[in-house]
Amino acid sequence: MRGFIFGIVVTLVVLLLGGWIVAEFGLMPTNADATPPPFETRLAMGAVDAATERNAPRMNNPVPATDDNLIAGMKIYAANCAVCHGTLDNKPSPLAHSLYPPPPQLILHPMDDPDWQIYYITRTGIRYTGMPAWGKALTEDQMWKVTSFVTHVDKLPPAVQEYWKKTSGVSPESHAGEHHDHSHHEH
């Protein structure tokens, strides 16, 4: 039994040492202009989903989805999120393929995650991606408003759609039935 445990310990030490050598001698790719392989995407998104499920409080959005709040959320999104997650002109973001992993395009492919999950990711960010912890830059109210906008982007009321069209020059695209489960896509 002692030999078996010793073997496990030696194996773990060799694996850790091998990982350190790969990182320390520049053998690990660090370029952000590559496409993540499917296994890495599954592993990373599985980790994000599991961590969010474990750590995010199940909170109801305290900001009602009124026209004014959705428009405020749209403004916050346009100022802070659109450069990575897609612009209001229904085009992919300028950085859509410049980050590793690529950020989800929330305007073109609305999410179907619950408010509490989107809020948690917005507030805490995602380590080793370009997603910052907005809790250090935005107020709680602002984060809930942008969460509300993101979760309603495919079902905005007429007044909010009209505001979108007036400010961006294009109508919001209809994304009915196009929800994406981001547990299988990049964040």
C-alpha cells in the first residue's frame, strides 16, 4: 500500500513539474488570435458554469424591466459591453475574434441564462478571459440594468426598440427562438 501511495505522489510531482517546465520555458501558446479547440472550450465553459452554479446567489433582479430601465441598460451596454459582445447595429463586435476565448455576441445570439447568473458574471468577471469584474467599475443598479437589457434583448418592448432604432440607425433584429445555451459556447 505504501508503494501505491508513493507512486501516486511521484506521479503528481512529475505532472506538476512538467506543467511548470512547459509554462516556464515558453512551450505553452499564449497568443490570443487562435481559435480554442473544442475540448478546451468545453472544459473552460464547464468550469465557468459549475463555478457560477456553486457561487452565484439566486437573486431576483431588483430592477423592473421598464422601458426606462431597459433603455438605461442599453446605454450601459453600448458604453461598456458592445466593443466585445456586439454592437447595436446588429454586427459582431470589433473584438469578436481578437480575444481568447472569443466573447459571446450577445446582440446576435441572445443568452438564455437566468438574470442571477448573468449578473454574477458581470459583477465578478471571468478569470483568464477579457471579461472584467464590472463590480469594481459599475454600481449595483447599473449592473442589474445591463443584465435586464441583455436578458430582454430579443423581446424588447416597442418603445425600447424605437429608441434602439433612433440611436443606432437600425432596428433590433428579431432573435425569437435563437436563444443560445452558453454552457456549450464561448463566453
